[in-house]
Amino acid sequence: MKKLIFSLVLAFSQFAFGSETVNFNCKGLSQFELIGSSGAKEEMKNVTFKFKDGALQDLNNIDCLWTPKSITCKSNFLNIRKLVINLETKEASDFIAGNKGFGQYTESFQGKCE
């Protein structure tokens, strides 16, 4: 019975989060590297992660897994991307690897969100 109640609470929380538009404004360290170049460029950045109907609004809106403790978004379409937002600590970790007109690149972000 407890498992059933927990499952219903978890499903409801995913539905409740998924039916809204939510934005996370985060500030932290961003790192960009063009593969084969002289090294990574680091800078402090403000990044906004926008969610609508449970999906990360991106070039190709990414469906995300919402739990009471975190939001996890993964995609292998066009680029490789993994975003995790810890809802307890309000910390975000984002990683993107892909190909642009100038070559292959990686981009990462670690920050604290409001």
C-alpha cells in the first residue's frame, strides 16, 4: 500500500511540474572548448534554463525526468546534452558536446540557481 501511495505522489508531482512553465536563473562557471584548439575558455556566466510542459526549451525541446529532488534532461539528438538541476541544493550541471561549422566542441556549466 505504501508503494502505491508513493507512486501516486511521485506521478502527481511529475504531472504538476510538467504542466507549468518554470525558469531557473543560474550563475556559475562556464567552460567552452573547441576540440583540437589550444585549450578551454572559462568565464562566469548567467544562464537561464526554461521549462515548458516538463521539457527543457532548447533547439530541440528535451523531455526531462522530474523527481522531488532533481530534474534530469538527456538528449543525443543533434548534440549530446545532459542537464541536471538538484532541487534541494539549487545547483545545476550542464554538459553539451556537438559539432558546429567550425568543428567539434564541448561546453559545460556548473552553477547555483535561484
